[in-house]
Amino acid sequence: MATKKSDKPVPTKKAAGTPATGTPDVLPRPDFHFQGEVGRTYLESDPGRFPQPVKAPAGAPNIVLILIDDCGFGQYGTFGGGIPSPTMDKLASEGLRFNRFHTTALCSPTRAALITGRNHHSAGFAGITELATGYDGYTCILPKSCGTIGEVLRQNGYMTAWIGKNHNTPAWETSAAGPFDRWANGLGFDYFYGFNAGDMNHWNPILFQNRDLVPASTDPNYHLTTDLADKSIAWVRQAKSIAPDRPYFLYVATGATHAPHHTPEDWIAKFKGQFDGGWDKYREQTHARQLKLGVIPEGTKLTTRSKGLPAWSSLNADQKRLYARMMEVFAGYAAHCDFELGRVVEACKQLPDADNTIFIYIAGDNGASAEGGIEGSLCENMFFNGFSEKWQDNIKAIDELGGPKHFNHFPSAWAHAMNTPFQWTKQVASHFGGTRNPMIISWPDRIKDKGGLRDQFIHTIDLVPTLYEVCGITAPTDLNGVRQKPIEGVSFAAALTDAEATSLRKTQYFELGCNRGLYHDGWMASSPSFVPWDPNRQEWDPDKAPWELYNIEEDFSQANDLAKKNPELLRKLQDMWWVEAAKYNVLPLDWRATIRMNAELMGRPSLIRGRTKMTYYPGTIGLPDAASPAMCNKSWTITADFDVPDGKAEGMLVTHGGLEGGYGLYLRDGVPSFVYNFLSVERTTFTAKGPLSKGKNKLVVAFKYDGGGMGKGGTVTMSANGRKVAEGRLERTIPIQFSLGEGLDVGMDIGSPIDFTYKLPFAYTGSIEKITVELGQMDTAPAAKAAKKAKAKA
């Protein structure tokens, strides 16, 4: 690690050969106006002149920005992990490894900071869009005062594309009704291909090309990561073929390695038996490799296992067998991801001006995810509804892990191991296990220290000003008529050509779900408040939460807590944290957990707010969960008016959700069935005894909620043309949300199946007139009681 630098700010050195800065600070540019002489006719006028297309600054580089999801510091081999990463290895050998690059500990916040250069609360992203609340730092609505790098580069002559995950559009704005100004195209990207959600089924994804829903693939070997690589390659080749002299900005954000851990079987097989030694042994082996590679300084200690996680030796044989298999699946998933990204990188290297291309490979928008819980998960949506799973249930599906039947996630202790040598995981912003991620930058034309290591303290927000500097772009003071917030990041461009460049970031706050940290001048104050593997949280007092203190110039891994030895310094950093929190919209702190996933309880904007009756027509497909009827914790009725052409009529009439939860109403051989999928744990089916009559039919499914709290049961009655044809009970219902990424479809099922008795898309063979959903009042008594209790305590 470099020695501690002076407090005195040092001007950033320009990277060698950097274009001169000189683009307008007000965008867009003024409309063109002909400056010549204009007479009565063209014969008496100066020759006409057209406005010329905006050109990027001379020498401006192409940019390929790669962001992997939910990836730990000790996950990939390039930084000592146990999963091979030849693409990352190659880029690192050609460029630089950064071992003190920091994220926010969660996806949407990191991504907002990454594309704007502002702190995540400044950009309104204290959390993911599905947790938004009505405070400035928590709306998850990207302010127009925080213009994106995509928009700025586009208006300065770049071709721009965003491929993969977009989790920066408010969930309530992701339907076909828009508005679209905060979709990727509205945020400055000429082309978008990907998904508008936090995660996505990799076998049966719901994707958009720009604003258009993408038809499901018919390829039996389809996988989302391969698809994203294909689209990245196709776009960049086409762009450079058409306009070879224009630079491009390609932002590739994979769904991997976020859950679900969906992996081709041949990739899983590559890792058979490699993790039988368990997570504790993996941490020791990774730590040793990291020291040998030099990606952590000599003398760096391996931190102790984070509190609450079990030792591998404490497990029984079946647990070890299940958890080793879950890690094999994850390793195949991660290795496959790096392989597919290698195809993108190689394609870009074959294009004109390849040596003047900056490749930025960020391995994680946060640390590895512990959201699989202590015992692992077959359905990640269980976690987001406040439930834990049991290994005894999950081991029954051990041979199906990674396949299309499950939304699987490995146990929390494996996530901790992926973050070696640090403590904690994703969501824990107080410690580097949640926030320190590998970054590799290659730029053949400019970076001469091939295979070099950089240890300047860098935050995600620092990337935008760095790219502006090396591209010769002026950060606009006004963008599209809106005065811009100052860029809060600082450029580290000098470090690209100078290993000893001063680290200009002296202070950086961290906060995510009340897990807090403050970096200042080589010291880190840390206050972990909630463990990420427990979806349910208790009351909390920020003034009583413990703090730790680390000298990270001497203690790279935060292994030696110095809080008791330096109480005055710790107090100073705690006070500084509150100052930074007030400055950047971190306040008010909010420790509510899964309950915030329920948009109705949180009062988030909604296309269905206040509506008790909704009618949907054929062609309504891919309606996101946030725009679909909110059916949790209440009575409801579904009415289907449709035509039965013959006794063999079949197909989906209406479905909401999919693999991880929801319902489906469909016909098979003319017989109607209603299936309620309780988070993939229980699929309760109500089926009529015989087929419907030919011609027009009215099918009604009514659910009468028991009440008395969230997630309670109720009675289901199915009637056909006024005659009861099936009835029964649901003993429990989904309390928070049906689905993570799938909403309502009429006439077919375009996502993952609600059960496994039919083949997608299961389009209805007759005609549907309409589907009507009627909603009762939500049972809010428990939520109101909890709010009243909290208010009384305050």
C-alpha cells in the first residue's frame, strides 16, 4: 500500500495525451442560425450552410464500462478468488488493478452514483427503487439536476448504449404507459437492451429493446448472459461500421452474479468437488492467494468470521453436501459471466481505433449477496417477503439447482467468503465486505504500466469526473435547461499514468439501511447495525449503535478495531458522519426492512392508486409488478370474459407473477384451473370437475381474506357462468409482493411459469374479451399499530 499522502490538495495531473477540455458547459448547444447574407432569392444570398453534427473532442477514447452484479472482492481469480476470470486477467495484464475502489453496498445506489458522479443519496437512491420512500435522498427518482454521463457524452458526439440491468428507473414508471424520460433512452443512451428490475430470471427473462417488449427466445439453450453479450457485440459492431470516426460509450451491466444463480449444467460440472472443503477453508486459501498476487498488502490479516455465520465444521454431512453444491452452481454462473464478457471485450478489440478504447471492468456493484439467508434459498422472493428457508426443504432440489425451476441463492456464509479478506457482505456499508470491489482499467494507448496495481482510495462517484477529464469533456453547469448539482466525485485520471499520484479523495461517507461508515484521511469509522441475512428488523437507536475504528493505512482488511484506544478520534469521525449525512440527503435514517417492499403501505406513486376495479384487454403483457393490481392482504375478485372455441381449449387467461410467487388462471382441455403460488413453496390448485361449454363464458375467481394481519389465509371460490365449480382454502398468502420482476399477462405467460404443468408461453387458443380485477380494502391494522407504536416511542 502507498504511504499516507499529505492533506494538502494537489491538482490532478492530466493523463498523457488527454484531449484538451473545451466542450460547452451549457447543453444542449444553441440552435443553429445561418450567419451569411440573405437576399430576396438564393441568387442574391450567400451559399447555404448546414449545421454540422457535434464532434467529440479530438482523440476522445471509446469507453467500455462493464459492471458485474453482486460480486465480492475475493470472488474471482484476478483478485485471488477461486473462480477463474480469464477476461479480467487479460485486461489486468494489459492495464491496471485498483484494490481500493468502493461502492455503496447496494445495486441501485451504486449505479446511480456510477452514471452521475454524485453520491447516491444526492441522486435520490438511498436504496433500490422497490424500497423508495418520500424523502429527498430516498425517492429513487433520479433528479434532472444529476445528469448522466450517457447524456453528457451523447451531446458531445458519442454513440451510447446501455446493455443489461437498469435498476435506476422508478418501479412505478416501468410499464408501457411510461413516462419514459427515466428509462435508459431518456437518461442519455441511444440504445437499450435489457431489463428494468433488480434481478431477472436468466432462463425466461422479461426484456426490453429500447421501449419495446422483446419476444421470448425460442432457443432451447437460451441464457440471458449470452444474450446480453450478443447484443453488446452487435450494437458496437454496427455503430463502428456506420460511424467509424465517432467514439462510443458501451455500458454493459450483467444480471450475473445476482440471484437467481441460473447456470448452464456444463459450467456447473467444471467445479464439481472444488468447494467441499467449505467456506472457512476457502477464505484461508483465497487470503493466501491474495497475498501472493499482491492485491492485498503484505501483512494483511484475514478477518474473523462475521458474527452470526456458522463455522463449516459445525454443519452436518447433508448441509455440507447441499451448500457445496450451491457454491458449485454459483461458481459456474460467475465463470460463465466472465467468459461471455470476454467475447464482448474481444469484439471491441477488433474494431477501428481499438487501442484508444478504455475498458473498465468493475467486479461488483457491492459485495457478494447474503440475501440467501443462513441456510440458502430456492426462492429469493421468500427473503423479500420476510421468510427464511430450511436446508431440509432445499436439499430435496439439490439436483435441480441452477435450472429453470428455482430462483436459487447460496447461503450467507458463502457470500462472506466471496468477500475475503473483509468482514460482512452486501448491504453492510460500514465495512469493506459490502463496499470494496475490484476494478480493472485497460487503455492500450495511454496506460504503459502493464499489470500495475493502484491503491488510491476511490469511490464510484469518482469515475464520471475521471472519464470527463480523459475525454476532454466539460461537466455541464446546465443540462437540458436544468441547473446541475456539482459533480461530487474527484478525478483519479492522474493515477492512470502515475502509480504515486496523490489520492484526492480525503473523506467519504457510507450509509445503507443504517449501516454507516466514514472514511477520512486514512481512518475508517464503522457502525454495522443490521445483518443482511435477517429480513426482519427490530427497533433501533442510532445514538446507541456501537462504532468501530480502523487505521486502514496500516490495516487493509479492517481486522484491528482501535475504537477503545482512540475515543476522541472516533468521536470526531462520528460527528463528521452526521455533517456529511446532512449535506448529502442521508437523513432521515430509516431502518424499516421488508415492509418497505410493499408499495401500497409506503404510499409510492402508482398507476392503480385508489382504483378498486381494473379492466385489462388482450395484448396486456409484461405489465410490471409495480403497475399490477396490489392483491396482498385483502379480498379480491378476478373475472374473465372469454370465448371457448371447443372442448380442447387451453392456455393462460391471466397470470400475475411467476416462478417466485403469484397466481395463474388457465384452461387445459377446456377445464379451468386457478393456481396460487406461495413463493414457490406451495402451489395450491383449484380445478373445476369438467370442461366449460362452447361459446361465451364468464369465469369468476373470488378470494375472501380472513383478515387479522398480513399474509393470512382465506377462502377461494371459482364460478363459471354463475355456477360454483370449485372452492377451497389458502391457509396463507403472500404478505409483501408477489414477484421480483414479473407482473400481469393476459392471454399468455411471457415470463417464468406459475407452475410446471404447461409450456411457455401457453397462449390461450380462444379469444378473450376482457379480464376484470376488483380489490377490497387492505388489512392495515398491524401496520397502523406498528406505526403508532413507533410514533409513541419517538
